[in-house]
Amino acid sequence: MSVALQPCSNPLRVVVLQGGTSAEREISLKSGAAVSAALTGRGHLVRRTDPADAPLTSVDWPRFDAAFIALHGRFGEDGGVQALLDGWGVPYTGSDASASRLAFSKSASKERFAACHVPTPAYRLVHISDSLRHLRQAAKGLGYPLVMKPDASGSSLGVSFVNEPGQLQAAAERCFEQGSFGLLEQAVAGTEWTLAVVDGERLPLIRIEPRQTFYDFAAKYEDGETGYCLDPDVSPELMRTIEEVGAAACRAVGTRGIARADLRVDAALKPWVLEVNTIPGLTDHSLVPKAADRHGWSLGELCERAVRSCLRDRLSGPPNSQDAQTRQDSPSLREAS
């Protein structure tokens, strides 16, 4: 366990970016409110700003030390706001623009996982213009059951389980409500896990136990009976394996600050990475605060660590954008942007 941060003697001035216009706006507002309260509770000076209400140019950035990005979805996790803040020389929490853009595209991050030998379920990238016949052929190649999901979305919005061809059309309609590109992905029967990583430091694993088979939006944010097991009855060896695979996924994407890898573990006890979240939720239902609490960190300490980390990165030079040009040239990344 890390040494606890001492109470604040020199308050930081932080702009918490929240809300926005993406489909995940309401979750972002809750994350932003939680972050603001947590940092204020640590003695820091906080201003909450919603880009949907006022342009970011309205902020007098030289008066502040850093931005805490609590924007989920587009113009939050896709590298857009990060590139803007980079241009203004404003330190910000979380991954840089290149890593954010890579992780936001599920197909592009899967390409990176494969290149780095991180196990991830087989998939096919599909487009809204594809015929139902094409979708059925792609699905047949993968085999049922499978999952259909948007290439660039979060909070399980637009995601469906597909058990047979007759369910494909409805799944496609739901998927393409969130964007023009989607994935057909082999379903992994097994248990759901998540690993939070803070600047490379692994927080305790959580096994997610939804009442239904699918950990969807309702299970994440509305169902008070979803279980979160921090003391799973599995071997230490399996725990280490899941942690190593999740941490490898974060390294492959090039995350910094707070990140979270989501995984499934199959009946043969093999972990499979589904995705990496560069701006995970920080609401009272969210996973990272639960892991931080078990690690001995309050939400305030977690958020303060994220801010101080980005300030250290600024002092030590530009962030390490691992293979940034490779990411920019990824075919799936270009298509999904």
C-alpha cells in the first residue's frame, strides 16, 4: 500500500471539466460533482466547468494549476479536450491525447492489444452501411454467441448479446445509434473483472457480480443489487494473472494517471481484455473509488494524486506518447474517428 498523502497545506487550483454533450453526459456530471466535492474536502480550490454551457476559452487558465477531466465519451475520452489543453499548455489529469484516442476506439485498441500479445476476444469491425447479409456472414465467421457494441462509446451504451442470427438486426440498430462503426466480438462466457491502475500502480481487483448475465448501463449505475467482490474465492495465482493481463493492456495503450481495464475470465481461467477506460467513472456507483477505498485511499486522495501526477509530468517534460505515430496510422483508428 502506498504512503498516504499528507493533508493539503498549499491548496491547488483545479478546474473540473464535467458534463459535455456526449451520451454519457449525466454520468459525467455525477463524476464531476464527486471529484469536486472530494478535492474541496482536501482543501483545494475547485471550479466546475461544463463545456456544454460555456466554451473552455472562457476559463482564465493561467489562474489555475490544472484541469481534472471528468468528461466521459466524446470530447472527453477521445483525445479532443486533451489536444486542446495541450495547445494551451494546461496540465490535465489522465492519459494524453494519443493514448485517449487509441483507447476510445475499441477496434484500434484491440489491434494494439494483439500487437502486444494481450489476449482479447476475436472481432470484426462493421459499419452502419453494411447489409444484414454482411453482418450475418461476419457473425458466422466469429461464431455465436457474440456481442455487438459501438466502436467508440462507453457505459455499455448500445451493447447487445447476440445468440442467433435473428437477433442481429435489432442489435445493429441499437449499436449504430451510438456511431457509424461497431464491433462484432466473440462472447466470453465466464466472470467479469476490472483492474484500476494509477500511474502503473495496481489497485485491488474487483469481480463484478450483476444479477443478470450482462453488466449493462442499468447494472452499472442504477441497480443497487449489483455485487462487487473484493475478496474473490480464487487462487492467488489467478489473481496475479488477471492483474498482469489488465496492467499489460494499460501499458499497451500507454495510459497515465487513473485508468481501468475491463476483463472477462473464461471457464479455463484465461483472462481476456475487453477494453481500457482512460477516464473511468468516479460516481458513488463507480468501480475505481471502490478499489481505491480498499487500497486505503479516499476519493479525495485518489483525485489529488491524479492532479499532482499531471503536474509532475509537466515539470519532467512532455508525456511519453508510446508509438504515437503508429496509433495515428492505425486503419481502425482512422475509420472510427
